[in-house]
Amino acid sequence: MSLFIKKGLCMVLSLMLVMVWGMDALAASGSAGGDDTLQDPELYARAAVLMDGDTGRVLYGKNPDQVLPMASTTKVMTLIIALENASLDEIVTVSAYAAGMPDVQLGIREGEQYVLKDLLYSMMLESHNDSAVAIAEYVGGSVEGFAAMMNEKARELGCVSTYFITPNGLDAQDSLGQHATTARELGLIMRYGIQNDLFLEITRTTAYTFSDVDGDRTFSVNNKNALLTMIPEAVSGKTGFTSGAGYCYVCAVSSEGRTFIIALLGCGWPPNKSWKWSDVDVLTDYGKENYHYVRAEMDTSALTPVRITEGTQETAGLSCEAGTVRILLRDDENVDIVQNIVTQTQAPVFAGQTAGSVAYMVGDTVLYKYPVVFKESIPMTGIGFYFEKVFSTFF
């Protein structure tokens, strides 16, 4: 028997934006690329996004969905997979294949052993390709096995255009496609990564020293993410370059409680290594000047009860955990609360059973979505119910 007899129409409620948190309202208004009063930032990158770190919404995009090679920004995903599938103190034995990786390399040798944690620092601070492959072979059993783990994780994060072949980002292609991503999806991967404290600890470290397990060789690595020392707002980041990808960069920047994710692909070729820093500066300023927090909330106690047919009660109350949220908006943007809830259904229904959803939306983008559930269980009517009803009516 179908649970839902009649679907309720979507109800769009206009939401009053009740409070600006910590920032003055900004004079500029408009839509990126749409309103003449809001100028598009001028960027060097072939593709770029400025993303809200809270929700993953793209605040500004230049060719955000163009598929392009990503160079060593790949290692953001390599770090994520390693942290989620191995312990930092595990021992990695270097293969001949890993030791043979081209520059940039740490110089590890076949048969040497290293603590996984140390190789992760090597990979993220100085982008060593040999360390990345050694990590991949250990965690995934092979480079191919590790790439499969990377691609599976990418799909979990909603990255439908990203395809990983190598753990270090060297240009590659196979029968299924090119090692590549989009600016939007690279931003989503970084957004996910910075939610892990170990990810932040490693990528924010400025210098690190370690030895192989036998203590025969000692290495010192320094963080090549210059943004960490250029601006105090820098949270994390990863550089990259190959001849096919050009200069690439992905980072997180925090400003007055706001977290911006910036992803740049194809941001120039030698000798224009500094173009990425210019683009980061432009996009950070764009976010600061045009986006501020507002508080959005709805009265969930006012949800309309659902009509119940063939049940011991005529209506059932609803419950929803939707609370107060803060959302980055431009001055010309509004938040809508969209309720998609059944108006009528047939008994039985059960407490906690889903009756629909409430979503906070900006334009066509869902930023937060919460389930709406029945507060109580209502059984179907039976012969005993009808006998009791007749008895109470006449006696």
C-alpha cells in the first residue's frame, strides 16, 4: 500500500533576513556577470571559482565547469584518502616505481622505509611526486587501486567531472579519460579537506624534519604554499604545475568569520608564476566586498498538520530540526524557505517517519535541507475502532 496518497504542493515562503552578523551592509549589489553595478573580477586563470566554505555555493565562477588538468592540486585528494584509510604511524616501503618518479622529488630510494606521516608532509609541503606514489602504493595496494579510491571519494563529494589517474597530478590519460577536474569540483574537494584537523595541521606547517626508519638519512622540507606567509587569513592551500596544466592553485581563506574557497586552473605558464597570487587577491577582495552573513530562520512549530485518512486520528502533527542558519549573501539576493510536505496520507503513519522536507534556497541552489517527520504514530482504523466510536456516540 502506498504511503502517500496525495503529494502536497511545494510552498515557497518569503523569508525575512533578520540580522547581519558582524558586518555592515555593503553598497554594491548585483549578480556576478549579470548586473552592471557589480563588476566581474579580472582574472588570469582559465577557470576559477570563489566558493562559500560553509555551503559549497559558488559565489563567483569563471568557466567553473570546464574540465582541465589539475597538476599537483591532485595531492589534496591524495592526502584525504591517506588520512581516512591509514594510520599516521604506519611504515611504508619504497618501491622502484615510486623511487623513479620525476621532479619534484624527495629522493627516496627503493627498499627504504618511512613513516607514513613523514611522507605526507613531504608530499604536501614540497609536492614530492615520489612520496605521493609511495603513499598511494601503500594505502591502495597500487597506483591504480589508489586512483579508484580517489575517484570513489570524488563521486561521494558530488564531483561528476573529476577523474584521477595519478596520485601526484602528473599529466596522464587512459582509456577512460584525462586526469582532470573542474574549478568547482576542485573547490569542493578542498572544502571537504579542511574539515579534517590533521589535514589542516599538515598543510599549515611551515617546516618539517624527518628521517627514514633506519635513521640513515634526514630530510627537511619547507612549505611552498607562499600564501601562508603572504596573508594572515590563509587557512590551507596547495600549488601545482605541469606543462599541460599550467599553474594551478586551490586554497581556503578566512575573513571575519567567513571562509572562502578559491580554485584556479590554468593560471598562466612560465614565467608567470605569480599570477595565481594576483587572482587569489582579486577573488578574496571580491568576496569580502560583496558577501556578508545574514541569519535565516523559520518557525517550525507552525508547520501545518497532515490530514490522515483511514486512521484513528484525522490529522498528524509534524516536527522539523530546521533551525537558525547563517548564509553568505550579496545585497541583491534573498533566501527562500521551500516546504515540500505531503498534505494528506493514509494510515498507518509512524513517529519519526518522513513526511517531506524544508529547504533554505538562494535562487535555484539548495543550501540547507532538513527532513520533516511525523510527531506521532497513527494506526489504521479497524472494526474495534468503529464499534467504540458507535458506542461512545449512542451510549
